[in-house]
Amino acid sequence: MDHQQNLLTFFCKVVSDPRINKAHMAVYMALFYLWSKQQYKGFLSVYSWQILPMAKISTSGTYYTIMKQLDEYGYLKYHPSFYRKKASQVDLEAINVHSY
């Protein structure tokens, strides 16, 4: 799936998904922005401190909850590193078009 289709699929799904709120959308958009800076190639390596200011989220706990939920709901695949100096991996191409 190309990156434009990925974004379109995301928005089509969130319209009818009551579990998704503006924080989920803000985090996803921040991730998508960083992925675009990487030219949409492969997994995105990301630290929470990169996403928090872009998504206007003030606590890392909220960030981790949202990332876990986006993974559970099928919007991305999140592979946390659990190490401060190692980036987590996010697969934005893994959106499940048939979930929910």
C-alpha cells in the first residue's frame, strides 16, 4: 500500500471507530510526518520525546497508552524498545483495513 493510500485508509477507518479520539489522531499524524521525512521507507525508528511536542501530549504515559491502543486496534504495528537510548520501531504500513 502506498503512503497516500495508507493515510486515506487511516481516515476512513477512524471516522467509524468510536475508540479513536483526537490524541490518537495527533500521535498518528506525528508518526506519519516523521515517516514522510524518512521518505516512507520501512519501519520508523522513533523516540517518545520526538512525538510528544508534535502531538501536543504532555506525558509519556499517555503516549505509550495511545501507541499500544493504535497497535491493538490495527492502525500500526508498534515494537517498543524499552530502552531509553534505543528507538522503538513503528510499522505504519501494517494498517489492518478489515479490523473493527
